Amino acid sequence: MRDILAEVMASMKSNRMRIALTGFSIGWGIFILIVLLGAGNGLLKGMMANFSDNTDNIYTIIPGKTAILHKGWPKNREIVFTRNDVKKLKDCFPNNIERISATMSAPADLSYGIVTTNGSLEGKEVGFERTEHIRVVEGRLLSQMDADSVRKTCMVSSSLAKVLFRDEPHPVGKYITGNGVELLVVGVYEPNVDIGTIVREIFVPYTTVQEVFCPEEKLSQITLMLRGLDDMKSNQTFEKVLRQKLADFKDFNVNDPLAVKLKTDYENYLSTVSILNGIYLFIVIIGLATLVSGVVGVSNIMMITVKERTRELGVRKAMGASNEHIVALVLVESVIITLIFGYVGMICGVGITQLMAKALTAMGGSTIFSNPTVGLGIIFAANVVMLIAGIIAGYVPAKKAINSKLVDALSA
């Protein structure tokens, strides 16, 4: 093997310019592949970060009024959900419902000192933050003790806190009045809404709203957190079955668009993920196509090298060199050229992606790209690709070298 390497290095030294230009094509191909994969990875991470609040499969069921006659029932009939409907749904979908919770709402006049505004009191069960996608910025969440003791506690949104408390920086521990009832502020939350929107929902323990504000137990919505529905088809099937169950529970036409409203962003999330994966696949194909052009260049140079060394190879065969030895000479030279320039291209590509990541961090991040770098898995795959590329680039010239007739080779 040492002799083969020595012969290969000697051959490469005699054709430095040609090998450098050819190697550049393979290095450029690997460089473009790494940069494109890094950019695609950054695009995926950035867009997925924008959809981070939709990665949970959450359905919100909101009752409305009927718009279609059904079994003698008139139009404009109000659909009312109760706790019994929550239990029915849980029993109907035991394998799909990970969590189910009810919300009871009451419109409210809110005041603190001389400041008065309107809003709503939202009776929430413990753990509601998993489906509401809120972030606590001060204080705490509503607790089980709040619910068990029917405490008059609440959480206000950061935007509403600015309206009610104005210049007072810390609302936690203060009392606001809702429909004449004093509520202790135990937390301030940041909702998942556009900046500048005033969220007027005040979260109160479910038991408190039920006992103090809505004794008739009329639910404003039911929220489902689902599991096991990871594609568009299964979600569409579930939604169809869910609507049918609700129609059976409440005696309305299953095709009535206004009787019950189902809200979910998960299907949009799945569609977006599918599109992004398609874009990433396209990026991979473009990068591989660029790499293939480099492989073709190396193969062409090796063909020229074999042609120039036809007489030399013929003499070697006449002196007893085996076909395996001839093949090894060509393949080893091809692999060395591919690996050397490929590693240079890969290092430059990784360096560029790291610089891109640092530049984005210095600029405060981006809503489109996030950490456009490549992982160790991609780097390992690039090594394998380079090795395979080198073997492929040398295969055809090597085959031609051993298939040439001895008489023709000696007379060349």
C-alpha cells in the first residue's frame, strides 16, 4: 500500500495545476452542499420556532346557535355545553384525548381605583396554561388550592395590567374589582398574541366563576389536547367523528356550520412542516447536483490521466502487475483528490455557517432563520458522500485501464 501511495503522490505532483482545478470543483460542491444544508436547517429551525405554540395538537370547541332545522328543533337554538359533555367526550376518545378542560366565562366590568374598563372573567381549571400557551411574567399560576378553596384570585394579562394599574409596576398582591367582587391578583401572564393587542381576559379559578358568577354551569368552551394524531388525514378523520359526536349529544345537524365551532391551528402546522420539508429536500437535491458536477470533473481528469499513462500501465501489466494493482492506483488517486479538496470545502462551509449563526445572534436573531448550522450527523454524512464520490469518480477510469489490451497499451 505504501508503494501505491508513493506512486500516486508522484503522479499528482506532476499534474498539480490540473488536479488543483479539478479538486476545486469537488471542494466547491461540498462547500455549496454544506452551506445549503445549513441554510435549510436554519430556515426549518426559524419557521418551527414561529410555530412553537402550535406543536401541541389542541382543539377548542365553542358552542353557538343552530342555523339549520333539525328534528323539529327551530333555528337559532342555543347550544349549551355542561360538565357532563366533558365527561362524555373523554369517554368517547380515551386513546386520543390527553387532556380535556372546560372554561366558563362571564362578561365583567373591571376596575382598580378610578380606572374602569370592560373584560371577561374566564374560569379555568388547574393546568390550563398547557393549552392556552401563556407565559407567566410575574407572580404565579392559579393553583389547586385556589380551586379547592374557591378563592377569589385571578391572573391578568400584561397588556390589561398596564391599563388598570397604569404607572404601578407590580400588580401582584393588589385587588381589582370584577362585577362588584374583589379579586386578588396572583399573577401576570403574557399571552400569545400580536404586540399591541390588549387581552382583556382575566383568569379565575373555575370553581370561583361557577359559584360566584355563573351558577347555571354554562360552559363557554371545551379544550382538548390530543395525542396520536400526527398527520393531516388522521386529524381530519378525528374532526369528522368529533363533530358527529357533538351533533348526537346536542341534537343538531352535523352539517350545521354555526351550531358548534371547532378551532385548531395544528393542521396549518402540519401543512407548514410538510412545505418546509419539501423545501429542505429541494435544497439537498440542488446541493447534491452541485457535488455531482464535481464528481464528473474528477472522473474526467482521471480518464485523461489513464489515457496519458496508457503505455506506462501497459508496461506494468507486461511486467506482471495485477489488475487489482492497476485499479488501486487509479482509485486511490481519485479518493485522495476527492477527500483533500472535499475536506477543504467542508471546513469552509462549516465556517461560513458558524459565522452566519454568530452574525444572526449579534443582530438579535431573526424570525426566519435560527442557528443556520449543520450538525455532526450531516458532517459524517458528508464524509461518507465524499468517499463514495471518490470511488465513483475513479471507477470508470480504473475499469478502462484494466480493460485495455496489452498490445495496444505497449504500442501507445
